[in-house]
Amino acid sequence: MDSNFNRQFATDMNSDSKKNFALIGAAGYIAPKHMKAIKETGNRLVAAMDKHDSVGIIDSYFPNASFFSEVERFDRHLEKLHRSNDPESVDFVSICSPNYLHDAHCRLALRLGAHAICEKPLVINPWNIDQLKDVENTFGKKVYSILQLRLHPAVQALREKAKTSDEKAKVCLTYITRRGKWYQYSWKGDLEKSGGVTMNIGVHFFDFLIWVYGPVQSVQIHVQESKRASGILHLERANVKWFLSVDASDLPQSVVDAGGYAYRSIETDGQELDLSAGFTDLHTRVYDDILSGGGYGIEDAKPAIDLIYQIRNSVPVAPRSDAHPKVLSN
């Protein structure tokens, strides 16, 4: 970033006034966490957009926010506010739209004079990263990525421990979350629009692993299917066996018997990493971090995007004895 960008950015962040937010993807699953974060950080949602109009959740946070079901009218409204220096001109656009639209909506935000706060993944394909960096430089605004696990105290402690260890950690990651038949018929089930199961449910875990244990050294894939994937990841400070699935048949029987629909386990050197405490308010922490001049940007998001692209384009090999237990048991 050049000096003009840095000066403008400092001006944006040092103002004591409430910030105005717009939100794209207001009807989605993750949008309420962003509305809550905007509210809890003392700011305002002035406009929201979603092609679906089942957005009554807005009433719980910002009932006076303008709403649009067409992105063109949303764009026109924000452009008018921006050009007229209206008091409701937006400072940030929060992006909760489908994965394949994220970079387009980031560009929309920056063109309207706002910073973008984008849900993961920032992009599906690595080459779109450079385009976003060019747009940042053109408009002097920044794209932030929601990398909330980096702000979890247990993850931060694990990172500090990993830095001082003389041996590579042995990590076993298991994440299984049930998805119904709708999943395959939605954009999430379309590889070109979602990036596949590793992107849909794995991107924040892969980001966390790289952030804690260092750069990727090699990748080996054992399972590559529409509903599940598994492999071994060799990082600078850890060897990771991982298994991701949206198939209910992969859930442990104990979870099913208890009426549950998801199972998450992260073991490091035989010890379970407990992420349950402090997990629910992480989006608010991300917003606090950004508004105080921190936050994670494009370059921070890139390593996990590169890794998942490599995984998605790898040919599976026969698992060996060091594969994930779920693979060996099938």
C-alpha cells in the first residue's frame, strides 16, 4: 500500500463517530452474526441487500435499515449516498453472499468508497487475489477477511506453544456437520460456485492450521468427494491428518444418539483443543479488531485459499497407515 492509502486509512479508523455499514447477503445463515457484531460495536446498519426477502432478522438489530432485493438498486442507493456525502454514506460493506460472488462484492464496496469485510473464502481461485489487491490500491480502501479462529484465546496459546517446540506436532482434525438434500441442489453443492466441501466447511480450519503451524510443505489427498474429503497435510511445525464431511452417515453414533448433527475434534499431540468457550462472540471480536486499526487482509487470507485450490486439484492416492482414522475404518 502507498502512503496516500495509509493516510486515508488512518483517517477512516481514527474518527470517533459511529460507522455506517451496509450488508450483502442478509438472508444467509451467517448474516445475523454480522448484524450482531455491528450492533455490539456501537455502529449502524443503514442498508442491506439479498435477492431473497426472508430477512425479518433485521428487525432484531436495525429495523430502520433500507432493504433491497436487487443488487443494482442497492448499488445505486449506496452510490447516491457516497456522491452526495450523505450522513448515511457507508464506511464498510459486510459481505455474506455466496462464495463465488465475494470478490465481485468486495470490488463493489471499494468502488463506493467503503472498506469491505468479507466472509470466508475471500475468493475461490488464487488468481483473483491479485485483482483484489489492484482494486484496493485504485480506490484506497481495504478488504478484510473474517479469520475469526485467529482471535480465539486457545488458538493463540497453541500458536505460541508451537513456535517454541523442538518437534513437529501431531494433529488430527475431524469436522463432520450434517447437511440435508438441499445442500447438493444449492450453490454450496456446485463446485464452481462454492469451491467444494473443503472450501465450504474447511477454509477456517485450514487457515487456523497454517497460522499456528506455519507454511505448507506438502499435501497428500486420500478422499476427494462431493460430501467428504480427507488427507495429510505437512506443515512447517506439524503433520496434520484431517477429515471433513457433510454426510450424516459419518457422524459418531454417540452424537446421533444424543440428537446432535455436528462433530468437531482437534487433537494435538493427543490433547483435545477446546474451542467451545469464547466461540460465539468471535465475529464481534473481529469487528472490534478491524475498527481499532487491526484486522486481517488479503495477504493473510491467501495461504488457505492456495492450499484448498491445491487440494481440490490433487488426485487422491491410496491411504497408508498414517491416514485419518475415519478413512482407515471405512
